[in-house]
Amino acid sequence: MPINTVGRFEVKYLQVVSEEGILDSALAPALSDTEIRKFYEAIILARTFNGRALSLQREGRIGTYASILGQEGSQVGSALALAKDDWVFPSFRETAVFLSLGYPLHLMIRYWMGDERGMKVPEGVNIFPMSVPVGTQIPHAAGAAMAMRIRGDKRAAAVYFGDGGSSRGDFHEALNIAGVFRAPVIFLCQNNQWAISVPRSKQTRAGTIAQRAIGYGIEGLQVDGNDVIAVYKAMKDALERAKAGDGPTLIECVTYRLDDHTTADDASRYRASEEVESWKKKEPLIRLRLLMEKKGILAKDYEDSVLKEAEAAVDRAVQEAEAMAAPDPADILNYTNAALTGRQKKEMKDLGWRK
């Protein structure tokens, strides 16, 4: 008796701009030259901030820092697709997402200086604080999206994590519950090939991370994460489905972490230099520049002005961050719970932080 086939599945791969900068007009979303320039400007700002942060860390002016070099396409493309009232749940490597959403640069600097006030999110910016524990933000996003659906909000949640985060139980639990309840949430995995020193090949036998969506009955898509236009389209489409009641989407952005995991890491101990050099040729700014050159919208004076503005903005942010008064030591306990416990009150008094 033959064995019946109960289903067949496929994983699609999206690339809109080739590595040579050629746009696939059949797949490309409708974007004006001004909108394309916004991608460029956001990447330049993020890369300028990233470079300055690395310099500040080497000078001892900020603490351990997680570089985003090479991943700007995945972050900028997805962030600029979000509506202002959507909610974002980041990991610790989403600097370009924060900046693309208008997060104050000086607060980002202050956070990396070790001051938690840097993650006191301003009103009108719908992003949660950075999540340093790997994967814990993923079920938070699923829960928030479920609340949106129950309330009838036409909004969505987007959560960012790496390929390492997809190996956590939090990831699987969140996808399962989001799928069951058709929560309007987009799970965006930045597959940068390395979870600290563990390669992607040692995290799962699956050919893609995107195909994990199949097991939870939700949409899954693999995207060229160095193609900012493709990432934008994938996120836009996923948001439309989510807000229409069609449930969550898992987007796997295939990209690469060009720098060390953090400034406390030495990636040369576990990565071949040839691998890094091959990915440098594919990084997102090169791709976007080629596209803009072919469209005739990348004049030298424009490039110079964008870079100059980005450098000036980062300079002002550093000055403002370093001019801030030191945080109140009592804040170590003030915001641990909604209200101080009896033990915390005693500790505060013993330390002279409270009368």
C-alpha cells in the first residue's frame, strides 16, 4: 500500500537588487528616488555612528560594544518599512533600527557608556529597550501582538534576533503561540552566520532558518539581507498580511557580521580571513551605491553632504552624552520592581541612598 503525501512545502528566496546593482523591476516595490536616498542616508548615519562607537570603546569612553558593520541593510530596510505605531522588540545589535526610527543618538551613546537611562525610550518612539539576554524578547513580541489582535488594533509587532537566537526555546515557543493565535508579529532573524563563535552549520541541520516557519503553520521567507530593497519589500508585505489578520511571518535575512561579535571578542580565532573578505564584497552599502549610480542619483556633492551631516550629528551626540550628569546610584534599586520592597528600602538606607 503506497504511503500518501499529506503536504509539500517550499521556501522562497527574495532578492530585488543583484550584487551588480541591477534592479529586478518585476519584484521591486514602488520607490521614489527620494525614498531610495533615505535608505542610503540611514545606512551612512548608522555606519558613521558604528565607527565612532568602536573608536570610543578603544579610548575607554564607552564599554563593550556590538558592531553592526555589514548588517545595516537588514536593519535599515526593515525599520523603514514599519509604520509609526508599530512596535519593535530589539536584541542588542539593532543600532541601525533604533537610529532609523529616530532614536536620539546621544541616548544610544549614553547606553553604551553603561548608563541605563540611555534606554529610557522617548515618547512617540515605539521601540523597547535592547535585550541583552539572547532570545528573551521574542515571546514578548508575540504576546504584545496577541494583545493588539484582541484589542482590534491595526498594528503589528516586529522582533529582531540573530541565528543564535533561533536556537533558543523562546524562539520556538513564540512562533508556536503566534501561529496558533494568528498574532500580527514579524519575526526577523538576522542570520549573520555566527552566534559568537558557533557557526550557523552547528545550530541546525535545516537548510534554512526560514523553513522552521512551516512547522508552526506560518509564512516563512529567506531574503538577501544585504539587499536593503528586498528586506524593505519583505517587511512591508509581512506587515500588510499581519494587519489584515493573516498572521505572523518569519523572515530570515541572510547577511554577515563583518566585525567581531563584540569588542570583547576576537573573531580571527574562529573565522577564516578569506571568508570575511568574500563577504566584504557583498556588503549592503556597495550594493545600494551601485543601484543609485545606475539610476543617476548618487552625485559626489550629495555623498559628501550626507557624510558630513552624519559626522556632525554623531559629534553632537557624543558631546551631549558626555555632558550628561552621572546617574543616581539609587536607580540600581529604584526600578528593579514597580515599588521598593522592604529589603530594598533597608539596603537603600544602609547605603545612604535614602533617608
